[in-house]
Amino acid sequence: MTTTYKDWHEILPFALHGYRTSVRTSIGATPFSLVYGMEVVLHLEVEIPSLKVLMEAKLDEAENIQGLYDQLNFVEEKRLAALSHGQL
């Protein structure tokens, strides 16, 4: 929880994610699935590939590792670009 009410904006994205990915008993589905037509793939499932993610992508282990490596490099490039942009 927050220690003060001044940092609510930092926690809001997490609260919204939880709300959008929780099943509503009245409709029997998540708001995310109603909007996008599929269930959400959790960040943990992408980071540690689940059987669902591997079967959907139809990748073997070597291709999956290469894909994760490419994604990691892409994220690192974006992070460095944002860091250098902030220092200008």
C-alpha cells in the first residue's frame, strides 16, 4: 500500500491491470478479453515461457531463447535511449 496519498499515480497502472484482468462474475469474463478477444498473457509468462506461449508461437527452445535475447536487446536499447534523452 501507499504510505502517503501523493504517490497514487505510481500504483495506478498496477491497480488498473489487476482490474482489467480479473474475471467479473456478472459477465463471466475479464474486461481485457471482451476488448481484445483473448485472454491476457501475463508478463511472467513471457519472461518465463509457459507451455501456452510456446505452443502459440510454435517455436522450439533455441528459437525461443534467441527471441528472448532479441527482446532483451531491444528493451536495453530503448532504456539507454530514454536514459540519454533524459540527460540532454
